[in-house]
Amino acid sequence: MRKAEGRRKIGLLTSGGDAPGMNAAIRAVVRTAVANDIQVFGIKRGYEGLLAADIHEMTANDVSDIVYRGGTVLRTARCEEMMTPAGPERAAQVCNVLALDGLVVIGGDGSFNGAAKLARHGVNVFGIPASIDLDINCSEYSIGFDTAVNTGMDAINKIRDTSSSHERCSLVEVMGRNCGQIALWCAMAGGAEEVMIPEFKEITPDVVKRQILENRGKGRQHNLILIADGMVDIEQLSREIERITGIESRSTILGHLQRGGAPTAADRMHAGMMGHKAVELFLSGARNRVVVMKDGKYDDLDIFEALEIEKPYDHRLYEIIKILSI
């Protein structure tokens, strides 16, 4: 593949878990690059596709009518070879053979770790944070989070209708892996009585059962409990609550329902702005940067510094949830 004389070339991939808004970011990168006479080559299936040199040139028309679609038109995958010492070196060699002047990576911390390994082998990388879990420490916001929360809220609203009609206790498990942000936001917006998250393990099944009994004593007709996935066996906890309290209980696992769907306006907006900024950074001559949101504004950080950042857990949101649940 010959590089057009005088024209720069960038690669673009999505990696890790898909997130609503990834397509809006792809669109922004492609159209900003094309507007600045930069060739863009889409890489299918993340780092797996890079290692296989599965790429194709993308034009402005190629990204028409994708801004409202969930998932990623470039597909995504998790690549075990990138976790080996030889994988990143071989991927960097592929970038050199393809004569890429830069590589834009849309994904989460795992994707950024892969990008950092490529940077150590001389590839100029630019990261755009996309994760429904809001678990990227270097950025206050990650593409897909708002849609995931709104999808969760839509389901919770429907569950609430049935829960209140039958005077039940409803346990709802949302996604999040090692991060409880989706659970916290859904608990706040859904008016939950309790929430179980990995950052605050003091809320045990026994605490939940005691809370439900106390609520009944206060005349509460139904209860909503939000649980981040991996905290407990939600179906077993539901059975225990019903056995101990005598209150009919039901469990619902939202699962991958939260990954899909058309992105919200917020996710489309942030994705578009972050995709545009990534190309602007490339045009400015910057190297190895991650686009982030800091203090409510779009910013960028060195990728190695970004991966070292630790985000402390703020207990205040949980405290407010409990105050408002009284």
C-alpha cells in the first residue's frame, strides 16, 4: 500500500468492550482527518485486526448515517497476543509497514495499555476514552456511560411499576465490573433504597435484609435495590430476602442490554468533540496523547501519565442516595 506523496496517514481502531457513541467518535475522526487532507485507514476488530493488517481506507461517505448507531462499525475484539511481549512489537512493525503516521485508539484502560506498549515501540498513538463503566481513571467522562445509565433507568422505571403494584422487593443487577458508577447513578436517579458496589463492601446481604425490614416498619410498600455485577448471587439473595422477610422478591439482571442501543445526545456530543480533538492533536505535532475530560472541559494527557492516574472513590454520592431514600 503506497502512501500518497505528501499526505499523512492515520489508523483508527476500536478495542475492548463496545460502547454506544463509538460510531460517533469514528465519524468525527474520519471527517476531521479528511477535511485536513489526511488519509484514514479503519482497522477491523481492534488489535487483532491490526496484527492481521485487516485495514481499509475510509472516506467521509463511509461514515454517513452511523452517528445514531450503537456498537462499532469497525467491530471490536479483545486481543490476547497484545498481552505478550512479542505482540506489541509485531503490531508496531505492522504500523511501520503500513506507513501509519499515527494511530487513534477508541476504548478503555485495557485498550490504552495496548496503545502505550505500541508507543514504546515508536508508534504515535492517540486515545479516546470509551467505556460504559466510567472506569477510566484519567478522564471524568467516558463515551457510552450516559447511554448505559439511561438504558438502565428505562428498565428500572418499568420494574418499579410492577414492584409497587405487587408490593415487592426488586433487585436489579447492572454492569460495571470493578466500578460501581452505573449502579450509583441508577440508584440515585431511580430512587433506590440501597445499592451494593465494589468500592464500598460494607453493604453486605445482611445489611440489605436489615434495611428492607426497617423500611417495612416505616410503612414502605416496596423496595428497589441496585447491585453492581459480581457483588453477589442476585437470585440467591432474592430468595433469602423473601424467606427471611416474607416480602415477595424478584431479581433482574440487565446484563449486555446496557451495552447496546442508540447513543444519547450526551454521548454523541462528547464522542464528536473527543474524536475531533484527537485529530487536532495529531495535526499539532503532539505525540502519544489521551483525550480526556477534566473539570468539565476537553483536555489531553500524556498516555503514560494518564495510565498512572488513580481516581479515589468519593463516598458522598452514596451518602446522598441514603439521605434521599428515607
